[in-house]
Amino acid sequence: MACGHGLLAHILLLLDDSSPAALAVDVRLPKSAGRLATVLQSDWPRLQGRIRFMQQAIETIDIGPDDLLVSVHACGGLTDLVLDAAIKGRARVAVLPCCHDLQTADDGGLRGWLDGSLAIDATRVARLRSAGYRVYTHTIPVEISPRNRLLLAEPE
Ligand SMILES: C[S@@+](CC[C@H](N)C(=O)[O-])C[C@H]1O[C@@H](n2cnc3c(N)ncnc32)[C@H](O)[C@@H]1O
């Protein structure tokens, strides 16, 4: 979701060949997304025909319990739209949030104790748990990205 060039869709299928296909969704697919896909798929032919790009909004995609929603750096409230879609479809989800909007995002009233972006992500965890999800939290190396909080969740 919010896939940009769709690199993550390719990498996930490379890492987990048990997933039959990936849908790469973005409201504005970059022009070079197709070229990148061609190059990647000529290096890894087993990806051919398994990744479909869709130029539309996350909110319009039908999600079901067999899906895994992934999104890297869906800016600000876009991460919440990904969580909304996952909860609605009872799908598993993995996000790496970024660009937290300290003015509008729900911080769960935690700003007295936690820095703003952490309060927002902690509140996302609380929301997933109250929607019946089991949550796992990790970080990726800060050298890859300083926006490095990885939030994974699956229905209980
Ligand atoms: C910061 S970029 C991240 C792109 C990619 N995930 C990456 O890590 O390189 C955010 C992306 O969200 C897309 N976007 C914004 N609103 C969206 C929406 N409602 N539905 C789907 N994509 C959206 C933008 O077009 C942009 O490509």
C-alpha cells in the first residue's frame, strides 16, 4: 500500500515464495515503476506475472482475511488508512510509519510521557489490540531509515 515504485512488493515475494501474488497500490505510480519492475523481473523470472500495479487510493481496495497489508513510510495519517483497511478486512498488517502529524494524529493522551511520534505509534498499537489484534513491535537499523519503528499485527 502506498507502494511508490513497488520495490517492497517484489522483495516480499522474493523472500516469501509462498505468497502467490502481490498487489502494489498507489494513487500516483511513478513513471519509472514499470521499468524497475521489468528489470527486477528479468533478473528474477519467478516474479513474472505475480505483481499487479493499481493506481488508486488505499481506501478503495477490497481487503480480506487471507491478505497481508504492508506499507513502508505511508506518510502521516496514510499509515492509519492502512491500519483501517487491515482491521476492516481482518487482514494481517505490517507498517513502518513516518512523518507523524503531531497536530492531528491521535496520541492517546500520552504526550506527557512520550515524545510525539512515539505516543502516536503507541496509540496505534493500543487501537490494534482493542480491535482484537496481536501486535509485535521491532525496529529496523537506523542506518537504513531513522523512521524505523516496525509495527506488525495479526488478528487473534
Ligand atoms: C513517502 S511515499 C512512500 C512510497 C514507498 N512506500 C517508499 O517507501 O518508497 C508515500 C506514497 O503514498 C502515496 N499515496 C498518498 N496517498 C495515497 C492514498 N490515499 N492511497 C494510496 N497511495 C497514496 C503517494 O503517492 C506516495 O507514493
